[in-house]
Amino acid sequence: MKATQTQILVLGAGVGGYTAAFYAADLGMKVILVEQDAALGGVCLNRGCIPSKALLHATKIVHDSELSATRGVSFGQAKIEIEKLRAWKEGVVKKLNQGVSFIAQKRGVEVWQGRGYFEDSKTLRVETKEGQKFIQFEKAIIAVGSKPALPKAFDLGNPRVMTSTEALELPEVPAKLLVVGGGYIGMELGTVYSSIGSEVTVVEALDAILAGADADLARPVVRYAEKNFKEVRLKAKVTKMATSGKQIKVNIEHEGKTLEELYDRVLISVGRTPNTNDLGLQNTKIEKDEKGFIKVNGKQQTSDPNIYAVGDVAGGLLLAHKAAREARVAVENLAGNPVEFGHAVVPAVVFTDPEVAWCGLTENEAKQKGIEVKVSRFSWAASGRALATDKTDGLTKLIIEPETERILGMGIVGAGAGDMISEGVHAIEMGATVKDLAETIHPHPTFSETIMEAAEAFHGHSSHFFTPKR
């Protein structure tokens, strides 16, 4: 066989993959990027982060326009044109697709379209439209991502049972939508469909939605859902699904009763699974864990010394920005610079209404691990900006080490929480104390000012919130 030679092979062109390819090219390496989809960008750009945030932005306007009547500004009832909304969302995605392709070209990254399969630890077979091609590489980075989990009991072969992939295509506005899973994907897409006219019911097996977030941060999201969804059922379990004409018949166990209900569509959002099947990994020395994720060390190196893995396929937090950092760590090591992912602070953001974001140690984690912490909170009911914009349901909290008063964690729920949480990441990474945050001048009136106020409140000095001095 005749094979194309390259220094670095990157399999998968999602955020982790294209970040790795671009960074390696910047460092002077010869790179081939292999992607089976026609468009670059992976799940995040094409079927995840970007289209979901576009739809959340569009549909939030509907909710805000309804609330504006209390301010004396009325728009009348919103009209949803689903085809135009879908086309606009796809336009956003297409522009970003083109951007990634353009940057790949400018950086001299060679892009192959096709499905990759490892023949061995040095060779990748690529199934392309033109037939089989082979790449021989010195080192490889696997960044093939993950896909929505669909338990066999729910896989009816019926398009009315959707994962997030199908839900983001906006096939229609179902009159009645059941969301199975109250995590961030379920709550975000539930918010979208509720805003465009669906009657949304959420079923969550645990005793709370957004299980990763502290209860006080999730509470405003619960209140929004209770007001705008038909129902949120906690400690509930879907036991059976079946096609019933043009609907889905669902059996749900809740509060000691078995309910049988009909829905026009069902969204399954119960987690994600890695795309590690049918890659030829058995022809390498790569090892997987019991859930199918590729095992890596702190350098993102697999048990095969020639191959690294980054992003969702390597497990941990399944977040695009984590994948991007892991990609840089892998490339640094390939370039001979010994770098480890280590204890990097990875922020999490849920783009519900209101947004929820946190980083570092959470209050729940501190309790579970028996770590002594102090907590300082600032309610947005005392924020001038929040009052002026009807966003008083927000909260900013700091998790603080008692002896040193170092910032160990930050949590925010409220408008723009995702844009503000980076200040918390920076504070933790730099070893900042609560006094450092309190003495950092924040502009007034802003939502970001609540971070300073939370820090000031720790010592009882907040100008807009009274707390006894410590």
C-alpha cells in the first residue's frame, strides 16, 4: 500500500481536534486533520453548543417580550416561523464552519474527509469517497468526541423519539414534549421548546435538576421551569415507551404511581457516550475504561506512546473548552515541552434562563469531601443593575478557605453568568484571596459588580448588602 506521510495526525475536527491541529501547525509541525463529516467543527459547532445557544438566544427574546409588558412596553403575541428560525440557526453554524475551514487552509493544515480506522499504532486507513487511503504518522491525537446516549429501551426506531441531535434540527413544534433527564441538555432544550409553544414535561430520576450545580444556584432555574413548563417531576422514572399512532405512549413511575401518557415527541437527554467503537483501537495499545472512554495520563497520552486523546473521548467533563485545553497540552508534549493538564480549573455553564455557572470547588463537593469552607453570598435583589433589568433572581457566591481566605470556588446564577465565571477561574488559578476580589474595582452598575460585593460581604463591608462583620 502507498501511504501519505505526516508528522502529526489528528482524528476528529471538533473543538479539541481543530485546536490541536492548528496549534501543532503553529509550532511548525506537518499536520493532517481527518474528519468524517462534510463540515468541520464537530458536535459542538454542528450539533451542540452553537446551534443550541443560537436557539436559546432567539427564543429568549419571546420570553423577554412577554415580561416587558410590566414595564409599559408591549409587542403583542410573538409569531414563530419555524422554517425561518431553523434557517437562521443553520446560517450561524455555516458561517462558523467556513471560518474553521478557512483557518485550516491559512495554517497549512491538510484536511481529509473520510472515516478513520487504525491499522496499527502508526497507520490510519481513511474511507473516502474516492476509496481507501492510508496515512502513516509519527504521532496521532484522537479527538472523535461523543454522542447522545440512547438506551435500548427507548430506541424505538421512531423519529418522534429524539436525542439532542434531532431536537436541534427543529423538525416541528410538538404540542406535548416529554424531556427525559433534567441535566443541562434537557433543561436547555426544554427551555427552547417551551418558548416556541410546546407543553414541556421534564422527568428526572434524581431528587434535583442540574445535579452538578449547588442547590441555591439551581433554584431560580427550577422556579423558571415551574412557571413555564407544564411540570418538572423529580424522583421519576420512565419504565416503558411504545409507538401509538402519531404519538409516543410513555409509562412513568412517580410518587408511587404508574402513569401512562401520550406525547407528540420525546427528548432523551440522559448523558453521552464516547465515539470509540469501530476505530480500530484494538490494533493499537490503547486501553479503554468500563464506559468506553480512552484512558490517558496527565499529558493526554494513551497507553500507546504514539497516540494521544483529548476531549470527550478521553472522559472527564464533556466540555468543549476542556477539550481545547487538553489539545494544547497534548501538542506541547509532542513538541517536547513536558506539560500536564493537572488541576486546571474548568468552568461549567448551563445556558438556561437564568444562566448557571460555577468553577472550582462547589459547596456540595465541600460537604461530600468533608472540606471545611466558608461561603459568602450576594443576592442580586440588592443589585442596581439587576433591579433595572428585572433580573433579581440571581445570586453570586464564593467558596472560601477559612484559614487563608483563598478563593476555592465561585458560583453564579443570573443573566450573563457564563460570561462572568472566567473571573472566578482566574482568581482560583492565581491563588487570589477574598480581599483581592473585594479590592478589585468593578464598574457600577453591572452584574459583574456582584462578585466584588460578594467578596465585600464576607467581611461585612458590602455597600448594598448588610452582613455582620466577621
